Amino acid sequence: MSERELKLVVLNRKNSPFGGKERGRAAAILACTCRRHEVDPLVYLTQLLVNLPSVRMSELAKCLPEEWKRCQAERAARLGV
């Protein structure tokens, strides 16, 4: 993780609406990961929370931001968007 990304993690943790040190840290890391993979965190989290109850444990890796972005691109290509 670069120094610039680390600074963003700290700023996100401080500005996070979530209470507590661990929750703020997790939210900051998720936001930084989404930014690194050029994924909109709000869209990603919305779809993740909607779809997560139906995801099997063996398929959890598909829920990571980089895999989610790839699946979205494939879906858009199939639909011709």
C-alpha cells in the first residue's frame, strides 16, 4: 500500500460515520480497495448487501471488488451496453 493510499485510509477512518475503531478501519480499507479497482463503493455495497444472502460460502471470492467489476463488465458486454 502506498503512502498516499495509507493517508486515505486514515482520513476515511476518521471521517467514517461508523462507530468504533475496527469498523472505521474496515470501511476505510473497503473504500480504498474500491477506489483502487475503480468501483463505485455505493453501488458495490448496495449490490453486495442485496446479493450476499444467496451467495454460497464457496463463491465468496466472487464478491470481492475486482471480481465484482469483472462480472459487471461481462454482464454489460452480453447485454450490449
